[in-house]
Amino acid sequence: MEITITQEGAKAIIALNGKLSVATSPDLEAAISGLPESTNEFVIDLSQLEYISSAGLRVLVSTEKLANQRSGSMVLLHPNDEVLEVFDMTGLTDIFTIEK
């Protein structure tokens, strides 16, 4: 999986390309934990994400919690139908802010 991060002040735009699986989720977790502590807005572009596993979901849930702890927000952008279906099946569409 390829992770591209653009930092704009307190906002981090994180673009994911490929598969977010048990093998790649530690990379995303490390990338997010490596962001400055002043980062409180997380915009995660899922338009090029092909697949997400439960390990990937865990990283997104922990990022949502981090954003809330920092009085910020997390937005998921443009998930494909397969990824959106995983969010639906797990009930995460009620927790996440998702822009289709």
C-alpha cells in the first residue's frame, strides 16, 4: 500500500492507494502517529483504496479517537462500493464522517 501525506497546518490529508490489510495497517498507524501533535484534522482519501481488513478498520477507529481527543475531526473521502460496504456491515457509517 502507498501512503501519501500532505500537511496543511493542523490538517493532515492522507491518501491511501492499494490494500489496507493486517500487513499494511502498521504502516498507516506509524504514519499517523508520526504526525505533529498539533494535527487535529485528519482527511483520509480512500478513492484509491481497493480493500480494507479489520486491522485497517482498527487504525481508522483509533484515528477517529485521536481526532476527538485533540478536539478535531476525521473525514473519509470517496470510498469505493466495496470499502463502503465494509463500513456499513460493521456499523461504522454511524461513527465515521464519510463523503462519497
